[in-house]
Amino acid sequence: MKCPFCKNDNTQVVDTRESEEGDSIRRRRRCLACDKRFTTHETIELRMPQVVKQNGMRSDFDDDKLRTSFTRALHKRPVSTELVDAAIDHVMQKVFAFGEREIGSREIGEMVMKELLKLDKVAYIRFASVYKSFQDVSDFSDAVDAVRKPPVRRRKVD
């Protein structure tokens, strides 16, 4: 860390304190060249990857767009806000854990579909119809068949 007074690279940490929230650290430093003291603050910087769209354009990851996708798909569906927030957090964690500088919009869409399938099958179909650009009724029918659970077979009792 350079001294803000003399620009020397040689500084010493005199005191370190964590914030009450635990999300930053305050360090008191002393310059070994001019002996002046100054304070620095360290915080975590999380950078979400750039989103690569179908047409090749790139944009910053926008969690508002993610929330809008969930909100539209779940419109008038009986799913609690807490469950929606948890699903959004889960997608964001997966995107961050992806560990790359870029992620395709397709991968994000697939993550959203998986979360919607867990939350509400109707919302899943709504999202899939737009995301996969359904063209006719057979596309809807195929999607509905895919989310249906196979019927439970009961054994006959003799």
C-alpha cells in the first residue's frame, strides 16, 4: 500500500479492526519513510460475469432482469416471496460460482427454468414458452408432458 503523503511503497499495519457487520476491515497504517499514519478500508468486491446474449452482444449481469423473469412467470401464482427470493439467490450463486468472466444467457435461462420447475409447474411452462419460443400447441403439450410426473402404478392385491 502506497503512502498517500510521500508515495512510498513501504508501509506497516499498526492496527486492524473488523466492522460490526463483518463485511469490511479497517487498517491503521504507518509509513516507514515519512512516519505519517493513515487509514485504509478493505471490502469484498464480487463481480458477476458478463452475459453473452444470443446475438453475441455482451452486457452486465442485471439481477433486476432476473427478478423480472421470475415475477412474470409467477404472476398470480401461489408462491411466497421468500421462496422466490431464495430461488433468485440460488441462481445468482450459481452464476457467480460459474467462475468465468462471461456466461451465456442460455445458461442463465436454463438455471431459471430449473428453479421455476421446483417452485411452480405453471410458471415453468410460462417461462419455457417464451424462453424456448414455442411456435404451436404441440410445443406446449410437449412441455406439459415433460413436467408431469408418471402415474403411480398400484399393485393389485389378490
